[in-house]
Amino acid sequence: MRHWSNYLYLFYSFVFLLNVLHTFWADETLYIIIGVLGMVMTAVSFPRSDRVFKILGTVLLTAGGFFYFSSDAVLSDIPQFFAGNISLLLLISMLPWMNSVVKAGRYNKLLQSLIGGGNQSLSGLYARSEVTMVSLAAFLNLSSAAVSQDLLKEKLKQMNLKMKNNFILMVTLRGYSLALLWSPLEILLATSIFITGADYLQVLPWMLAISVIGIALDSFAAKFMYRGESIPEDRTGAAPLNKRKFIQFIAALILFLCFVVFLGNVVQLDFLFSVTIAIFPFAFVWSLLIKRRRSFMNIGWPTWKWKTNRLDNFIVLLLTLSFLTRTLNASPYLQFLQDPLIAMEGQPIFIMLFIQAAFLVMTLLGVHPIATMGIFGGVSALLTSAFPPVTLTILLSACAIATVPSAPYGLIVTLTSVALKVNPYQIVLRNLPYSIGLGFVGIGVALFSMWIY
């Protein structure tokens, strides 16, 4: 069992290559083959996935089966129902390469330098830590949260345990979510663009605006929450900021965004595919320029194999979700989802509030925001008739990402819970007001964008 599972990456890579081929050669038979292989991937991954994903996958398959039998779909349609989200799995499998070049170039040490040492007020440390997280988490992803949490635990070791933990779980998770809003590597943003067909370059300024507003409001709140508080007996020294490495990192981020935009606007590839195929060549060239190619490959190759062999949770979630959304679209029961939205036709603010509430409630119930995003993807035709693509992308991605710090079964919350030895529901309670507030900011920006589009 252990031996064959070590080579799953070969099978998955074959399916991914077929999916890339289908992007350039849209053949129906090829799509059916991809769907059949997707069904095999689901069957292989189900027993290997975590319990919560087994339950979620079972629910999605059961609901999808109900919708299938209520539709006019035939048996030969089923494989195609499992092929819809293979492209999202391909993106997830490529992410380790970007993290690997960051580690090879030792850019993760920038986080320590930027947070800095010396005596600071607690509110000042909060603002600086959050801005640093937003600046670097776009590439460092989860590793930025892990490094910053370790650093802050050491820096605040003389502080009251409860206050220290609350400080860390708020600033790191909130800063992390504010980075996800505009990161081209964020799966929720990529999925929303995949659903709406919007142009990332048009969406980017709006998402950056939400991020800036979120930083300002959260830092302002922290100023009152920690007014008069200082870091007790802080003797933590920080290495001086390597300005050359920092400039390299920012330049790489800007060049990567430009590369993705070039592929989307000039080569005319869709955003999700553009990001996916850009990751490895960009990371490889980056490693050559900083003369860390060998380190990049030594870190990247085993990491990529290990991560790809363990895509089970994502396979179960995304492929069963694809089955549900496709059968829902073919089912007359789609009307029951459409009716509340139709009833709110001409009242965009109520539709927006409904979408925000749906993301928040489903997340608190343990449903991943991607699953909720897929459900709204099932009624995308109705939503795109109510909102311009850019506005809808802002709305879906902002409301989904706002729930990340408050998702009790989310990966970042789980990792933080283990690192701080804190109940995940305590983390949820501390960040729930922020999630609601950031959702409102997203709605406000989305409403403003409607005046332009």
C-alpha cells in the first residue's frame, strides 16, 4: 500500500497533462476520458482522505446523485460531471514549486527582519506585523503564518499567555487573509475568476483596495484594543533588513503578476490556466537568476512529489463538488436555489448580503468556501445577469476569503490551533467580527464597482 501510493503523482500528472491538452484541443472524447480518470482519482482518494472530507464528499455525492436522478442526464454523462475541477487540482499541485523557490532563496527570513526588534507599543507591533504578512504571504503562503507565529511567540514570551495568544491568532490570520484577497496563487480568487470569466487585471485594483481598507480598519481597531500596552522586557533582536533581497522579492512578485497578465491578455489564456502554467517556469528562471537552481530542485522535486501524492482531501472535495454542481445545473431543483435570488432581483444589496451570509454560515458549519463557491457557480448564469463579471468576482472572492480566519476546520486555523494550543473555536470567536466586517468592506467595494461597470 505504501509503495504504490508513493507513485500516485505519476497517475495524477498524466491526468493533468490530458487536461492541459484538452485546453488546446477541446475534444469531447478526451474530456470523457479525463472524467473517467477523475472518477478513478476520487475512488483512490476517498479512503485516504481525512474524516471531515469523507463526510463532505459523501454529502456532495449523495446530493449530486439526487439531482442526477431528477434530471434528464444519461449514464454516459456522468464521467464529464467529474472533469470540471481537474484544472483547480492542477493549480494546487503546482503551488509547492513557488514555495520551494522562496525557501531556496531564503526569502522567508525577510519576515523576521520586517517585523523587527526593539521596544515597540503592542499596537505598533500589530500594524507592522499585519502589513508584513500582507506583503509577503502572497508568495510565502502558509509558511508566512508559521514563521511569524514562531517569531511573535518568542518576542511576546513575557506577556500574559491569553493576551499573547489572542494577539498572535488575530494578527497572523487576518494578515494572511488580507494577502489572499489579491494573490494570484489564491485558489478562492482563481475559482471566482474561473466562474465569472473576469479579467484579473481589472479585478486586481479592487482587491488591493479591499486589502488596504482592511489593514487600515483592523490596525485602527488594534490601536484602541492595545492602547497603552507595550512589549514587556523585549530583548529580541532582529537581523537587519537585507534591502537587496527585499527588492528582489518585490520585483519577482511584480514580474510574476505581469507574466500572468501577459498570458491572459496577449496569449488569450484564461486566468486559472495562466497562473498554473506560469508557476514552474517562472520559479525555475527565478532560481537561475539568484543562482539557487540546485537548491530549488533539491527542495522542489521531493516537496512536489510528496504534496501531489497527498492531494486526497482536495480531490475528494473538488471532484465530488464538480459532480454536484453539474448535476444541479441539469436538475429542475436548480429553480429552488434561483427563486430567492430572483425574488431579490433589482435589489443587488440584498443579493450581496445573502451571498455573504451563505459563505459565513456554511463555513461555520464546516463546509469549505470552495464548496460554497461551487454552489454559486451552479447559478452563475443568474448572478452574471445581475452583476458585471468584475463586480461578481469581487463579491464572491471577498466574501469567501473573509471567512478564512473564522473557518473552524480550515487549514490555517487548524495549524494555528496546534501551534498555540488553543481551541479552534476560540480562534473563530476572536476573528468572527473581523470576517463579518471584511465581508461588508467587500460588499461596499463591489457596490462601488457597479457604478463603473
